[in-house]
Amino acid sequence: MKIGEVVATIDDSKQPPEEKKVPEGKKTDKPPEKKKELEEKKKEPEPEQKPAEEKKAAAAGVDRGLPESSTPATPLSPAVRRIVEEEELEPEKIHGTGKGGRLIKADVLEAVGERGKAEQRVEARETEPSAVGRFVRKKMSPLRRKIAQQLVMSQQTTATLTTFNECDMSAVQELRSKAQEKFTKKNGVKLGLMSFFVKASVEALKAVPVVNGRIEDEDFIQNSFYDIGVAVGTERGLIVPVLRDADKKSFAELEQAIADFAVRAREGKLKIEDLQGGTFTITNGGVYGSLFATPILNPPQSGILGMHKITPRPVAVDGKVEVRPMMYLALSYDHRAIDGKEAVTFLVKVKECIEDPKKLPLDF
């Protein structure tokens, strides 16, 4: 078919059929059944012709043919009637305390209160097994999802094992006590415990280099630098900023960097590069009161050191029992790359450096 060619034509010459007209006289005629109804209504007595007893019953507010208990024996005041209608009460079931058993406002309000208590009891029984509001469902934050994925991946892809030891914190506590005032005044930050453990870990990593490496496919990568991750807890989750070249930093530089990480972590101002590239991690559960735990590896790293709460405990010192401030240490490591002997040697080296801080490069 070509453009412009006639497809069809419409015939509009036909008119719609005319409606049949009804004669005027017949329009007003009622159907036979309607006429019958009208005649019967005419035979019924007018309202004023009803028996006297029906008039009296109507005046008293009682409908004939209905049970007398369906309506109150006495009329309700406007205030009471409003409450009854709004609360959908059954006035015949409420005990009236007014004159002659009349319902007063206090009666219906009390009924409303009792009904509310009953409904609460029923609701409590019905909702107890699966009480609404007993839990809240919310989406995990992107950071929390990332942490979850990292932890699961760590458990699934490494042969994690943990070895433990304990160290006497007496020497470090005494050294900090003596140097604290001078150190704080000079550097603007306090001399904390973490800088001691970072320094001790660097010395241990130098003594047992394999702990400072990682597995990559079928190869083992041995790192010759010391970028130490320090776990920091925030409201958003645990994050691990990295202290670059920790072996080259002084105690003051380490403490300043750690304090800066803590502030920026709480404010959410850490950058992605601050969290990448660590070769070893230290986590301190002791700040939350943890006495003993097994830290999870932070892949692709092969080792993580766990610090814990310092607790006074009785220990043997030169053949005598003394109470010393003790801390449990835990080293989790990837057994695919690190043997037990190497892991224990590393942890013993950390212990020695903490118990005798003179083995560390003290610069304060």
C-alpha cells in the first residue's frame, strides 16, 4: 500500500434509532405493585393514633420489640453519651454509681481505663513470643562489611596458629614513670606503652626476619623494611593505620604518629594510603580490659602481636614469689610460612626487650 492511498470510508448518513415515546397520560401511572403499597399505607394508623402505652415507652426511651437490657434504663447525660459513643462502650454493662443507678462521667471513664488495661494484658500475651521491638535490623556500614570480609578471608586462606608468653612490665613502668614529665614537656605527647612494643617488635623482626614476610601465590616475599600497623578502635570499627619505617622513628615520633592516627581515626579523616602496606601488626586489647585473646591475622601479613591487660600476679623471681605487673602476649602467625620455633623465638625476643628496655634504642 502506498502513502496517501485511501484505506476506508466512513458512512455517516445513518441516524441512531429513535426512542419510543411514552404517552403523557401513561407516565404518571404507577405499577400495580406500587398502587397496592400505597393503599396499604393509607390503612395504617397515623403516629398520633398509636396506643397510649407505645407513646409512654417511646418517651421513656425504650423501643418495643427489643430486649430492655440493650439500652440503659435511664437516659444518658450529653457528656456521658459522648464518651460512650466515642469509645464504643456498652452502657448496659457498666455499673452506674449515680442516683438511681444512673451512669455518670466517672463510671464510663473508669470503664475505658479498665478496658485499656485488659487490652494491654492481651497484647502482651500475644506478642511475647515474637515481641515487636526486641531487635533492630540495619544495614552494615561499608567499613564494617569490609572488616567482616577481611576477617573471613583471613580465616579461610591462612593456616593460623597462636603462641603465648607473658612479660613482666615492671621495668617499662619504672622507666616511663621517671621519664614521663620530661618527655611530655619536650614532645607534647605522653610516653605510652605502644612505642615500647613497636620498638621491641622491630628488634624481634630483625632477629626473626621470616615473621616480616608474606606469601604471594607460590612465592614468599621477604620484606626488608618495617611498616608496623597499629590497630585503633573507633565507633565505626577496628582500623589499622600503618607506621611507616618504624625502625627509623624515635620514641617521640612514634608516639606523635600514634596519637595523630587515633585522632584522625575517630574523626574519620584517615586516608586509604594510611591503612595500606603494613608488614606486621600490633593490637592492644588490654585498653578494653582483655586479659587473654588470640588475634586474627591481617592478610597478606604473616604475623600479628596481641597485647593485653596489665594485671598484678604472683610470679617467681630469683626463687622467691613476688607480685609483679604482668601482661600476657600472643603471637598469631601463618604456619604455612612460619614454623613454631621461629614464632616462639620472636615472642621471646619481644619479652626480653620489654623486661629489659636497655636492649632497645632508647632516645629520650
